[in-house]
Amino acid sequence: MDYRQLKEDLIAYSKEIGIDKIGFTTADPFGELKNRLIRQQELGYQSGFEEPVIEKRTNPALLLEKPRSIIAIALAYPSKMSVRVESKKGARRGIFARASWGLDYHHILRDKLAKLEAFLAERVPGARLKSMVDTGELADRAVAERAGIGWSGKNCSIITPEFGSYVYLGEMITSIPFEPDMPMEDKCGTCTKCLDACPTGALVQGGQLNAQRCIAFLTQTKGFIPEEFRDKIGNRIYGCDSCQTACPENKGRDYHFHQEMEPDPETAKPLLKPILTISNRDFKERFGKVAGSWRGKKPIQRNAIIALAHFKDETAVEDLKEVVEKDPRPVMRGTAAWALGKIGGADASFILEKARAVEKDADVLAEIEKGISMIEE
Ligand code: B12
Ligand code: SF4
Ligand code: SF4
């Protein structure tokens, strides 16, 4: 079998089916990554969303019998909305990070990888192939870096010279001995713009993230957000793009190659108040198809409350009162109590005093106290 020709044919086919960049690497273990993951674990810098078994993350042979290569793919996503949201005074909105615009990218990339698998299976009978996107064991960025898709930026993202870092990544482990591509030269140089732009100091140093401080992580948790981060989250209701928007490599980058990735502005930048009481059914209908809904509606609702506090939106006091008085979830009641404290005013004060008299949950009571003391200050 002429594997060189097969590689060329596969590259040509990948372009036909809308894969923006493809690269090849060996299926050797990822030694440097392994040390890095152990260190991150020791430091408590991981998010907890990663595959927990480091061996599986770094040794492709544990995922596919006798692997010979890994094919990495990248698809560019838009950084600007083609259709703007209608801005009305006082109608405050939250923002989903770009990686959650349009249809959930997992579906889009998995579909492309399935097509590549079919292409290879037809030409190499008996080929063993295993694809993954994000939720698989491998570290998609480490694979992409080694396959020459882009370099690993100080903001941790894989940056492609063609599309910047606004690319989704996925890969396929294969039993086919494709010739590997060369990794790319790191072009960050002396720049530190991403480190300077990070609102929480989550980038400990170039290429090292403390996920526990990263807003992208915090917006996806389900409990109370530690107070030190609440103001910094601003109106982000899912994810964070600050270390990417600050990057000069992303300047002017805005690609609209994939119709499915076009955001519905009312979903990507939704009005905040209606989110507080959205039903499960409406949430599923409105947000169910975007990547940012994978943790359910609770984190989005909690973040919407934090965003209303960020805007000090006095018109939201009534909505927050409803949450404090009626929401069965302590995280929602407590965050709303804190938000009322931030917004302040006589009405907020009255609501909080009333809530203090009836609230039974210790965490919520602590938030009510915080809210009251903010108003008294
Ligand atoms: C867990 C996770 C998160 C966590 C932790 C992120 C992190 N940096 O570790 C949280 C929730 C915070 C997160 C946030 C985001 N994520 Co995320 N996430 C993942 C996931 C599932 C695993 C990442 C992981 O293993 N991290 C562990 C660290 C140690 O490894 P890494 O950064 O992936 O790999 C690099 C380092 O290990 C580094 N490295 C290794 N050894 C050494 C040694 C030295 C000395 C140095 C300097 C570096 C270094 O090189 C590797 C390659 O770049 C991947 C999908 C996957 N299965 O891989 C997506 C993934 C990384 N996320 C992605 C995206 C888009 C994001 C966000 C931009 C989303 C958003 N807008 O909010 C942010 C960006 C935050 C940031 N600055 O990294 C994309 C990245 C695309 C790209 N172009 O790079 C991925 C690949 C998903 C996908 N398939 O497209 N994510
Ligand atoms: S995603 Fe936001 S919080 Fe996380 S490292 Fe980048 S700028 Fe910092
Ligand atoms: S902002 Fe500068 S240092 Fe950070 S990833 Fe971009 S080029 Fe690299």
C-alpha cells in the first residue's frame, strides 16, 4: 500500500468535507505531557473535567491496539457575530464564549472524523481507527501541537498561523503508518499580552494554567463561585475569551466557513432576566444545542445572577427577590442575595432582611449577611 499517496488523498478529501487543517503525528507516548499532567495534578491546577487516568491520556497504545499514527484536525470558528443583537436600554445581556456559538462543535467535528474513518476503512481493509473530540482520553492540544497544526501559545491555546487560535480540535488514532508532519515553531516570543489580560491571574506562567482560577472553568461549576472571582466574571455566562481576544495572532481573525457554527445572537448573547426563571423545557429548546449547556441550566442561571450584579441592574431587584424567596436551590438563593447586596438600595435591603428571618440554609444565610453588610457599608 502506498501510504504516501493515501495521505495525500486523505488531505485532499479532508478539504472537500470542510476540514480547515489536518496534520499527522506518530502514536508514540506523550512523555513531556505526562510529566506536565502529573505536576498539574500535584499542584491542584486541574479542572476535574479531564480524563483522570494520566496513562490513558499519554499512551495511545492503551486506547487502540498497535497504533501507528494519529491524525489531528482543526476547524476554524467565527469570532464576530454576523447578526447583531438588538440593544435596548436597560435590557442587560450575558455572553457565551465563542467556543459555544452555533451548534455544539462536538457534533460537527465527530461528523467530519466519521467521514475520514469511512474514507480510510474503504481503502485500508481491517484498519483500526478511533476518533475523539474533547471528551476523549487524549489531550487534543498536545496531539495538534505534535502534528504541526499550530504552536502551543502562552495562553495555552493551539495557535494556527492560518486561523489564529479560534479553532476546535479533534483526532483519530489509526493503525496506518502515515508519515508524521513536523511540529511548528513557537511564535509567542517575548509577548505576554494574554498573561496581562487574564482577569484572575489564572495563567500562572506562559503555557501553565491554574484551572481553579480560570473563569472558563468557574462558569462551568455548579456550586457557589468563590467571592473573589464574582466581580471578575462580569457578564460572562459561559466560558471566557480574554486570553484569546488579547492575542495579536487573533487580530482580524474571523472565519465563517461552517454554517452550523453561526451563532443565534439571542442565544449567544441572551437577555439575563428571563434566564432566572427559565423552565427546563425552554432551556433545552433554547440552549440545548450549544456546547455551553452541557452542565445544565443551573450554572448558566447562577452566572446570569452574577452578571446582573455586575451591571448593578436595579430593574432586576424584583426578579432577584423571586429567586431569594422561591428558588429551591441554595446556590441560586445565596447568589441572588449577594447580588441584591451589590445592587443595593432600600428595596434590596428590605428583601434581604426579610429573607434573613426565614432562611434555614447556612450557606445562603452567609450570603444574605454579606449582602446586608454591602448595603450598610
Ligand atoms: C479540561 C479542559 C479545559 C479546562 C482546563 C484548560 C487547560 N488549559 O488545561 C478549562 C475548563 C479551564 C478549559 C477552558 C478552555 N478551553 Co478547554 N479543554 C479541556 C480539555 C477537556 C482537556 C485539557 C487538558 O488536558 N488540560 C491539561 C493541560 C496540562 O494540557 P493542555 O493545555 O491541553 O495541553 C498543553 C499543555 O500540556 C502544554 N504542555 C505540556 N507540557 C508542557 C511543558 C511546558 C514547560 C509548557 C510551557 C507547556 C506544556 O502543551 C500542551 C499542548 O498545547 C480539552 C480537550 C482535550 N480532551 O484535550 C479542552 C480544550 C483544550 N479546550 C478548548 C477550548 C476552546 C477552551 C476555551 C478557549 C473555552 C472558552 N472560550 O472558555 C478555554 C481556554 C482556557 C485556557 N486558557 O486554556 C479547546 C482548545 C482549542 C485550541 N485552539 O487550543 C480544547 C482542545 C477542546 C477542543 N477539542 O477543541 N478547558
Ligand atoms: S480563559 Fe479567561 S480566566 Fe481563563 S486563562 Fe484565559 S483569560 Fe484567564
Ligand atoms: S498573547 Fe502573545 S504570548 Fe499570549 S498566546 Fe498570543 S502571541 Fe503568545
